[in-house]
Amino acid sequence: MASKAEFVTYVTEQMKEAGQITCRKMFGEYGVYCDGKIFGLICEDQLFVKITEEGRRICPDLSKVPPYDGAKPYFLVEELDNRELLTRLVEETVKALPEPKKKKKK
């Protein structure tokens, strides 16, 4: 079951204070980016955020599950109504992740 566009819009609206939030369709689901850096996935109308120590400190009770078969675990974020907490989780996760590699020009 693919994620609904309405769900994707709701999630991105909830975290918009963290930076420029964008989504890109990937494999029938969505990659979620903040200021150009991928930090999560939306799969089957659920939000998954990359696991970092900073994220673990902010939300210590988040479950760690793979977003799809064969994937490494991510945090499963089920509390999407708390905009302040979600924004903080996204901001700190993005800070902790390495910068994306520059694409080589041909």
C-alpha cells in the first residue's frame, strides 16, 4: 500500500519549521529531505527517521524498525501531532547526519 499524498502533506507541514522540507518519490514511497539532506522516509503512511544519538536523546522511546523489507532500521515516529517535538527531532537528526556527497560533473 503506497502512502497517500494527503499523509505526506500533513507530515511535511508538521515539520516545516525545521527547514526547507521536501519529498521525492522513491520506489513508490517517499524520501524526506530537510535543506537538501535526506533524513527519513514515508512508507505506507508512516514516518521513519534515520537513527542518530541525538534523535535517541530527544525521543528515547521510539521503536526501531525497517521501513520496508531488507532495509536497515529507522526510528518509527508515530506521534505526528506534536509539531514542536517533531521539528526538534528533525533539526537534531539533520545536524547529526553527514553532508551529502557532491555529484561529479561529467
